[in-house]
Amino acid sequence: METKDIQIRDPFIVPVAEEGKYIMFGSTDPDIWNPPGFGFDAWESPDLKNWNGPIPAFRPPQDFWSDRNFWAPEVHEYRGQWYMFATFNAPDRYRGTQILSGDSVRGPFRPHSDGPVTPSDWSCLDGTLHVTADGKPWMVFCHEWIQIKDGTICAVQLTDDLKESTGPVHTLFAASDAPWAEPIKDGTAYVTDGPFVLQLNGNLAMIWSSFRNGSYAIGVAYSDSGITGPWRQEDEPLYQNDGGHGMIFRDFAGTPYLAIHTPNRTPDERAIFLPLDISVNSRLALSSGS
């Protein structure tokens, strides 16, 4: 199956060099907005064009707390184990990011944390793992605009076993802090979606999504002082053609790519992979012709 044939949101690529394959995860339920949630599938490819799958990466156990909004799975290797960070929701709970674990990059993944590791009384989504230079695991996530109007990007340290959060939640920035981000809902709300943190020459870059000119878009923020910032926003978005929720990976030749879904409407969303330029001053830009 070709990339254009796979309905997927929030694509996340794990290159597996020893196999010469890329594993793609994402929000793969046919209708991610309404119950029931079925789980997450994975796809594998040697060339980012032709894919085998779907491979069942996660199916909820019978007593699983969530029945809807199975969103944005990210798969990370940490201390020799594979972990999936994913968003879930239920009628009597707040949406949040739970951590799953598996013995293989393909899973199957099973609940690892006891429910979400985001604050229990916050509406949250899109948790991503960031490990600091001294080996401490942190989760970066979104506090949703539907609860606070001006959505924020936050960070919280995790325990070494990734079972719980520990310490205070740090608010890194609000969506309205970015000059390029524009409000929705008749100008009353700003969206934050899909943070992803990249280490660049000792500093940090973060891509995240919001809206520009009525379309889904991706911006970049930078920190010279670690995960808690302060963070500086670029004036213009990295991508603004109705695509977003991105992540960055390198292909087997070492070229960095931005993976996103576009267009931002169901059931038409598809993954695309755009080559990136990373400048000598550690700034991200799309390669010319992307």
C-alpha cells in the first residue's frame, strides 16, 4: 500500500536501522472524534513510500478506562524498553496522555502508567518524551484550549520508570505568544497541538501546531536554557498549508524530515514527509522545493 492510500493523523516515524525499515504510527481509527476507539495500528516500509500493514500495535484491554479519542501515539526507546505515549478520553474523565509499554517497537503495547500522567483535572493531549542531557525523563504536552481558551505547552518531569509524573508542571508558553498563531472560534481561543522536541547543538527546538489564516500550521520555538525555557517563538510558521501535528526524524542517509498529516480533515488526512534544512545556527527550515 502507498502512503497516499493510508488514512492517518499525527504520523510518527521510528527508523529501525538494523532492519532497514521505517515504522509509522498514528491516529488510525476511521473516526477519531467519536466512540468507539479501536486502538492504534503500525505500518512498515523500506522507503517511506510503500507500506506493509496494518500491524495491531495497541488494542485496549477489556477493562481499559477509555473508549474514545485514541490520538497521537508516539513510540520511544528508553532504557532498553519501548514506550508509547498516547492520548485517551472517556465521558467521566478528562482527556490525557497515558504511557504504554511493549517489548518490541511494533508492540503490542499494554498499559504501563496507571491512567494518564497528565494532571487529573486538566484537559490535556499530545504528550511527548524528552530526556535531558543528564538522563532525566520529561513529558511535554498540551493543556487544551477547550478548557483554558489560550492553549499552552507544558512540561513535567517523570519518574525514572515512566509510571508517574513528579514535581510541578511548568507552563512553557501559550499559543498566543507566537506572532504567527491566530485565534479560532470567532477570535476567542488559541490552539496548541502536537509538540515535539529536538536537541540541536546543546540547545532545544520545539515544533508545535496551531492555526494560521484558518488553516492548520506548524511553528518553531527555541530554548537555550533547557526544557523549562524560556522559549522564543519564530515570527513565521514552518508550514502553513493545512497540515500539522509534526515530528522530525532522519532517514537512513541522515537527511532530516518533517512528518505531518494533511489536509486537516477526516477522512482525507494523509502522511507526508518534507525534507528539512538545519542551519549552522541550529534553525529549522523546509528544504527548497518542499
